[in-house]
Amino acid sequence: MVKRVSLWNAGCPVARSLDAIGDWWSLLIIRDAFDGKRRFGEFQNGLGISKGVLSTRLRDLAKRGIFETVPASDGTAYREYVLTPKGRGLFPVIVALRQWGEDYLFADGEARSSLVDREKRAPVARLEVRSADGRSLVWSDTQVTG
Amino acid sequence: MVKRVSLWNAGCPVARSLDAIGDWWSLLIIRDAFDGKRRFGEFQNGLGISKGVLSTRLRDLAKRGIFETVPASDGTAYREYVLTPKGRGLFPVIVALRQWGEDYLFADGEARSSLVDREKRAPVARLEVRSADGRSLVWSDTQVTG
DNA sequence: CAGTATCCCCCCTGATACTG
DNA sequence: CAGTATCAGGGGGGATACTG
């Protein structure tokens, strides 16, 4: 999000990714999008983000080709925000973040999903990272939200 | 990094993860740590971050159990910062970020690794995300940096 | 409901200087 | 080299009000 110093030109893919979505809100918005949210209000209510900030983020993310806007599916005059293929490409990032959080940030037995209805539509996925020799480094179940 | 509004208590693992490492510098510092950097100066030179900010970040990350400090290996009176198991657990996050950046943020033929020596020690890994039915959603080679 | 426009303030960030 | 302390500025973020 264009901090004072941008590492965009560093040529490091990690830095560039962070430049695009490495701020507090963007990944949370994208997470909600993966969870099926499409409307301005849905994002706003779920996140408790102010309208101004959400508006800016959505526009910025659209400019970067992560979201695209489409006419509202219910016939109203509003827009809906849906992930582009590039945006959906962030799925592994969300999954990795979620997995780490589950593994290291919760006390045993603590509830893990107050934000969304787990039954609904959150994609279920398994993430794996292997070293060059094929040895599995990570392997576990996960869901995007909750 | 304790923004005004913390979603820590939301119970969403993604939000908690972001609360812990979701700021501009933390993941870059962690990326460098995966690349073998251990000293204050190594981080500072590589990132172009100010001393004050780096100092704060390092202390904060240590407080969160992501880094631990050990006596300098060269006998000097300084500390070195090494990732804890919890910190190393962020490997998939870095990998996912890197993969996405490579896939969507570079023009064809553009150089991808000005920050580090690819030959050296950057861990090579493959990341995979599968849907519940075992269908592979993502599969490609990657390195942490550069 | 879906935004946009304003205002204001906090604090993150960077620069500089100082200590061991 | 490895930090800590202090200071100044700038922009992100929230709140509120307003429009269609």
C-alpha cells in the first residue's frame, strides 16, 4: 500500500506482494471475499472498518486487478466486488496465514470461528510445503475463515 | 501490530495472524531471517529500514515468540536474532506470498531476485493447496527470496 | 443501502544524535 | 557495530455528515 518506502523495485516477489496486499485491511477483505461476501455493506459490517477506508481499499484493490466490480446480482443499482483470477490466486496466502494462526495463536480449546458460519461456504483446503527433495514440511487441514 | 482496532478477539485465525505479523516490515524481516540473516545490521542494510523501527519490530516480534535473541556467534557482545519454531512456522506464508508475487506481479522476462544471492541458502520449496476432495489447486516451485 | 467528502488526530516512520 | 532516545511530519484511520 505504497508506504513511504516501497520495495516494489527490489525485484523480490515477497516484497512486491506485500506492497500490493501487505496492509492490515486488504487481506481481511480478501478473506471475506473468499467467504462469499460481495457487497460493500457485507464487508463493512463484518470487519467494522470505516466506510471511507473500505471504499479506498476496494478501489485500490480493483486498480491492482485483484477485485473487479460487477452490476449487483439483485437488480439494484449498486456494484458487487468479486475476486479476479489474480485475486483468487491469493488463496494459498490466506490458507497459510490461517494455518499458522491456528497452530500458534490459540490457547487449547479456545473457540476459533466467531466471524463466520463454518457450515456455509468457506473453502476447505489442505496446504503443503515440500523441500526440494520432496520431504513434506507442512501438512494439515485448514479452512479460509473461522 | 496493534492497529487502532484489533481483531485479535474475533476468533479468526487469519485476523490473529495479521495482528501479529500483518504490517509492512515484519514479514520482510522474517523473510530475511529465513535467508540466513541474524544480525541487526544485516536486517537494516538489506531492508533500508530505520534503526528505530527495526529495533521496535525486533523487540515486538521477540515478545510474540517469533524471534529469540542469542549471544553473537562471533564472540562480540551483541545479540543475534533467530527464528523460533513458531517463527519458522511462517515459512508457508512467505512461500505463498512469493509464489503469488512471481505469478502475478512481474512482467515476462523481468528480473526477479535483486535482493539476495539465489545460490546461497534460500530454502527451496514447493507449495500445494488441495481442496477437500484431494484435487490439487496449486502446485509450483518456489524459493523464499529473490 | 452504497458511497463520497471533510475533518482531525494518532502514531508510524524516518532522520539525527548519542552511548557502549 | 548495535542499539536507544528524541523530534518532526505525514498519512492512514475513524467519525460524522451528506447525497442518490
